[in-house]
Amino acid sequence: MKSNFFSEFIKERKTVGAVLPSSKFLAAKMLKGIDFKKNQNIIELGPGTGIFTKEIIKKMSPKSNLISIELNKSFYKQLSHKFKGNAQFTPVLGSADNISNIIKEQNINSVDVIISSLPLAVIPLRIKAGIFREVKKVLKEDGSFIQFQYSLNAKEILNKRFSSVNITFTPVNIPPAFVYHCLK
Ligand SMILES: C[S@@+](CC[C@H](N)C(=O)[O-])C[C@H]1O[C@@H](n2cnc3c(N)ncnc32)[C@H](O)[C@@H]1O
């Protein structure tokens, strides 16, 4: 799993954005505060090899559903295989700047939570702007957007787009990471 992640990083440096999958500690920080007892439409952006996906699937209520959107074909195939047969989970090979069309195809109109691992630091501004337009378009009024990054560089762009941004930090990840919990 780790060697596959590293080889994808070498091939797709600009989009994979990390040398290793995230830690379980980071996964716990990302998911802290989500009310998993509620039935929810959940979207994951950039699931990679599925570190967060696995935890979301474990925690979500029986009537919730998860759509994980991944740009990298090799990761998408791995995810599809790993969680095969889970009726609450839909892996999609696609890009985060196309969320509204992707959820429409799954007969979903709006989303409660978006959990993003997108490497914002390496995504060009124009594409990033398109992604955030989509995120705001599909999120419910009381919906939340959760993002991790290896620096505080995303603070400005997220503060501009969300009504509130709460930042926490975990040193137990390679590299250490900041988690941004944003409200629409
Ligand atoms: C830093 S890795 C995180 C992987 C995994 N979630 C983890 O934490 O270990 C970023 C992931 O985002 C994916 N990605 C990059 N740009 C994307 C886009 N526009 N749409 C969907 N996924 C994208 C990459 O292929 C990669 O799997």
C-alpha cells in the first residue's frame, strides 16, 4: 500500500501531493466533530488509498452514503476493489471540480459534509476556484467542509470562502498536518 502510494507520487507528483498515506491520527482529527449518528450525504475528495474512506465507512450510519472522488486511476481501482460490495459507498473516477454533476448522477441533490485531502498547495488557482465554487454549490446551508494541509497556506483562501474556519494541528503524521474545519 505504502509503496504503491510512493510510486504514484513519483509518477503524478503534481496531483498526489504526498509521499505517504495519512496516519490514523490525522484521520481521527479530520473526522472529529462529524455527527455520524445522523443520516448524511458525505463526499470525500482525493481518497487516495482509502485511509479516511475506511474510517468514514466504519463510522457512518446505515442510511448515510459516501461518494469518494479520485482523479488517479490506480487509486480509484484500489478503492473500488477494497470496498467492493458496500452499498453505501460509491467510488468515482473524476475530478473535484465536477462534484455537482457527479452527485446528480447518483441522484443526490445536496451534501452534508465534504472531507477533502486535495493537495491545494499544488493545484493551480483557476482549478482551485472551480473546486470551491462546486463545494459551495452542493453543500447544505449548515454543511461543513474539512480539509488537511501541511501548512497554514490554505488559511487565506478558506477564510475568504467559508463563514468560519477552525484550525487544529496534528504532529503525528508524515509530514505533520493542519486540519481546517470550515462551515458554509
Ligand atoms: C495528499 S493525497 C491524500 C490521499 C489520502 N486521502 C490520504 O490522506 O492518505 C491527495 C489525493 O488527491 C487526489 N487528487 C488530486 N487532485 C484531485 C482532483 N482534482 N480531484 C480528485 N482527486 C484529486 C490525488 O490523486 C491523491 O489521491
